[in-house]
Amino acid sequence: MNEKVKQVLAGIVDTFKSGKIPDAVALANFPVPNIPSTKWSFMNRTIMFLSGSIDARGFRQWKEADRWVKKGSKAIHILVPCFKKIKDEDTGDEADVLYYFKASPVFRYEDTDGKELDYQQIELPELPLRERAEDWGIEVKAIPGNYKFRGYYSQDKSLIALATPEEKTFFHELAHAAHGQLKGGLTAKQDPLQEIIAELSAQALCRMVGKKDKDTTGNSYQYIERYAKDIGLSAHNACLKVLKETEKVLNLILKGGQHDT
């Protein structure tokens, strides 16, 4: 096996030990539209997210986008299938058959400079309680998304990334951040109880401090109901189960300060 290919695969295996892989896998399910990595394989998108980026491209692709790779930047490597035409001895027909994989270098957006990209035109409004995230050393920034993917909270990067200006999405991710402080860290996957606490907190914050541009109660109910089914509860009973923990999350967000873990 090609040494570079070995390194790429070994890097993925190593991340299983760290517990970071579930977040990357979840993000890889929802590729950003209209950028080269949208057409990549699921595994290659996972490699990209594990490298800490939502957009990676080859040297020429960045040049076509009027951006250039910074001097000294190190490439990450994705796996590209190589095919060979094989002729059928009986029929004479030719078919493309997978022959081997090669490791192809690409560079993260974060390692480039130049023209701003179209998806960077997203602007976030003045979000209530944004200062709370900043007090905790958490960066809040806009990112591209799609109709399924609206944002995420990364405790490893101290980042809330938003692909929508909706307050409820920000409140949901802020609740994850507060919950992580209370627990000393979140489970490295979409745990049903964690998701229910975040969504219930978000809905409460919308009513207490949000601008309430639109009623999102129905969306929150469906979200909570989906995760409640995973633990064999109704949406109502699941909310009752996490009510005390949700109250702690809300108190930490509204009162501010740093929880001692």
C-alpha cells in the first residue's frame, strides 16, 4: 500500500481513540453546496473535517478561486480512486475497474489568502447573549450550510459555527457550551439527552431574551420528539426528565460567570 495512503488511514484510526470522529462524521453527512468537496467521498469529507476545515481544495482549484496557498502551509491528503480500462476477452467490451487509490494533496481554506468566497457573505445579526459565549472564550462565526445543516458547537475548538442567522440555532449551540461547562465536557456524539437539553434551553431563551421574529415551538417539538424516541420516551416525559439539568444550563447562561468543574 502507498505510504501516503497508509498515513491517511492511520490518521483516521487514531482519531477514533480521541473520540472526535463522531462530530466529523456528522458534519460530513451534510456537505456545503457548490464547492469542490461536495463531490468528494464521505470518507474524504470526514478527513477534511478532522483537519479542522469545512473547505479544502487543490492548489489549482484555489488559484481558480483567486486565492493562494500561504507559504509553509502543509497539505492534507485525501484518497483518490484510480481506474484502469480492462477488456473483456469474450465480448471485447472495455470497463473501468478500480485499480488502486492514491493520496492527493489538498489545502484547507484556513491555509490560504486572497479573494473572499461567496459563502463568506453570510452575516450574523446582533445575537442576544453572544457576549456570554465570548466571555467563555468561544468564538462565534458564520459558515456555509445547507437545508439540513445549520450549525454546530465544537468544544475542542471553542467555536460556535452558524450557517443561519436564526437566534434559536445560536441558543441551541450556546446551551451545548454551557452544558459542557456544567458537566466538565460533553459526550463526543449526538447524545439524545444532551440534544433535548440544548433544544429545550434554546426554546426557553427564545421566549425570555430572543427577539421572537417567528414562533419556532413546532420545530423544537419535532426535534425533541425525534431524540425522545431514541430513549423510549414521549417528548413531554423526556423534557420532564431533563428539566432540572436544563434549569442549571439556563441559569449559567443568564447569570454568566464561569462554572467550576
